[in-house]
Amino acid sequence: MEYRTLGKTGLSVSLIGFGASPLGDEFRKTDPAEGARAVHSAIDQGINFFDVSPYYGRTLAEERLGAALNGRRDKVILATKCGRYDKSTFDFSAQRLYRSIDESLARLRTDYVDLLQLHDIEFADYAQIVEEAVPALRVIQRSGKARFIGITGLPLKILHAVASAVDVDSILSYCRYNFLITDLDKDVTPLCRQRNIGLINASPLHMGVLTNHGAPDWHPAPEAVKDAGRRVAETCSRYGVDVSSVALRFCLNHPDVASTLVGMADPAHVLKNIATLDLEVEPALLAEIAAIVAPVKDITWSSGEAVNNDADPTPLAPHPGKA
Ligand code: NAD
């Protein structure tokens, strides 16, 4: 396993990180014992970075991860989130965040997390994130309950604006850098490089689109994107390789991403994903994939408040309304 430093935190995270949302049955019903075996196998294979949230399975993923890490907490760098609690339930007020960390610590059976992130900040008012939520996370950090703090979300616009306005230790972006889309590199990657912010890339399989199983029913991508994913999978099969392995390999090649988070609850997936560290992909296959993807490249979808999304040209000023 290769390890990289997460920005200026000094945390040395594994290049492949364990995304724990599948432990909360976000993709399909999973067996908790098998999920625990996946966690243990990942640690045995050198994966030390684990990411979860109270939102995943509405606390189920934190409960299951906490149980699986019992006795092994010191082996991992543990990241969780706060602010998002259900599909449409968000609360980024300082008081809720102070309660949230205590609830997460109880479920995770630990007295601190290494990274506490604001979950899907595009659902909040920009000013509240900058003026209330990020400062609240710094208060939590000073209490010792979180070592470092970060932000997560889909639209690059608000991630970039918040990280430009206030100091954050990490940015977790998802579905913005993989075979189907690479616009993470337009503004966010350069900002992370410039300010030494730890960059975490999540959903290398585009939340299931780049798997033989295909996307879950709730997947928000347009049909044309899912269809391209199916064609990429067929093409990989023709070359005798698995689409998920090839897609993960592509993400691992990114020089600025400290850790790529792939969702796992299945021990077989852990082994398959670890094997991609040594995978070499034929240039001819990469060329075929690029040709399939070209017509849908960089197509995304809207998430959260319209103004926080990339398609809305209204600038997110550091202190809107206060100028
Ligand atoms: P993903 O792209 O990692 O895809 C996960 C899906 O792929 C699951 O169904 C999983 O079972 C399957 N899978 C994994 N390895 C496989 C393999 N080798 N072969 C076949 N199928 C395989 O999507 P994700 O889980 O959404 O993203 C990874 C992690 O990133 C999440 O679990 C979460 O921790 C994090 N994340 C965070 C945010 C956020 O903070 N807003 C958003 C998305 C993801």
C-alpha cells in the first residue's frame, strides 16, 4: 500500500480509502458479519483511512463500523461527518454539530475522530457554513473530539468558495474525478495544491455506474451517463478485465489526491480493489473507454441549493449581504 500525507494535517492516509456508506446498506442490503470481515481484511491489507457519516443508513453505517473497529481503533484514521442526517434533513447550526459529534463518537465507540467533515454543504446557506459551521468544527477540534476538519459535497462551486474564504484541512469531492468526469481539476485541485488542503476523491466507480452490477435505482446521473457506464463495462469485459478495477486504477493515478475512497462492504471487493495497486491497463482499452465517454464527459447533476451549484453564475461572496 502507498500512503500519502493529507494536506497539512500530517495524517498519512492509504491511497485506497474505505468508504463505509455500503455498510449502511446504501447500495443494497448487506450482511453485517460480512461487512465486519471487509473492514478487518482492509486493515490487514494496509488500508488505514475509513470514511463514514451519520447519514449513511441513518446511523447504521457508523454503528456497524464502530463495532467492526472495536479493538482496532488505533490502527485507523477515522473520518466522519455532521450536518446531514437524512435525504432532506440537514442542520448545520453550531448547537446541532456539537451534539452530532458526541452521538457519532458513541456509535463509533471512540473518544475522538481524526477528521470531522461538514456533510454536503451545498444543502446549506453559504454564509452559515462560513460563519457558523466551520467555526463550530474548530471549537470541536479544540475540545479534542476531532483532530482535523473538512468539507464535503458535490458542486465544486461551493467547495471552492468555502475553502477560499475560511481555512479547512480537507476537501472531499465525489463523482467529480473518474472515467466519466474530471472537472475536479479545473479549480479545486489547483486550490488544494496552492493552500496545501488535503484532497480526498470519493466514488471512483461513480457510485456504481462503473461496475458490472450497474447503478442503484436512486442514482441521480442522467440515463446517457449510465448507458456509457454499461458500454465501458462491456468493453472492459471484452479485454478480460473488470470495469471496477480499471476505473479505480484510473483514479489512483491522480497525483494530488491523498486518498481515493471506494465504497466497500464485501471482503471480495476489498481484495479486488487492493489488487488494482498492481494493475496495468492496456492503452488500447483506455483509448476505447475515452471514445465511449467523450459524448457524456463531465456531465453532472444539480445537488442542494441552486445558487451553490456550478451552473448558477451568481458568485458566492465571502459574506453575502454584508458587503
Ligand atoms: P463508489 O463509486 O465507491 O461505488 C460503490 C459501489 O461499488 C458499491 O455498490 C460497492 O459495493 C461497489 N464496489 C466497490 N468495489 C467494487 C468492486 N471491486 N467490484 C464491484 N463493485 C464494487 O461510491 P461510494 O460508495 O458512494 O463512494 C465511496 C465512499 O466515498 C462512500 O462510501 C463514502 O464514504 C464517500 N462519499 C462521500 C460523499 C460525501 O461526503 N458527500 C459522497 C459520496 C461518497
